[in-house]
Amino acid sequence: MAFPELPDAFLNEFGVTCQIGAGTAFLGILDSPMDVIAGGMALSREYLLTAKTSDVSTTARGTSITVDSASYIVRENRPIDDGVFSELLLSKV
């Protein structure tokens, strides 16, 4: 499903500042962390960042990224829906 408004307008309203390495800053939306649980024990805590695909298209697994002054490592990068946005699965450093 495509977003009904322009990506920049959407991110300007809801986004936080992000930066990949020493690259250019961009806006993304960081969702609340989710815990991966097996057998009643938390295995890991994952974070999901939504950003424009054009800003994160070359971001690979293991890349360092800063989101709103906190450091994370990219675990997965996947385009969603029509490809305008991508989701990055992150782990906090």
C-alpha cells in the first residue's frame, strides 16, 4: 500500500535524524523495540527503522547507523510496498 502523501512530508512530520557512518544525515522513523523471545527468555531486542529507500539503498548488514544520537548495527535492509520506503532491522550497540 502506497503512502497517500509525499515521503519527505511524512518524514518531516514524524522522523528523527539518522546517519550512516560519516555520511549525510537523513530522516527515519524508529519504532519501539521488540523483544525476540523463545522458551520464555528474551534472546534479543530489535528495532525497526523506516526510511526512504534512496537514503538507505546501499546500507548492508553490519553497517553502523546513528538514530537520534543512539548507535545501532543494521541486521537487515528490505524495501517495502512500492519501494519508496525501506525497513532496516537494527540492533542497539
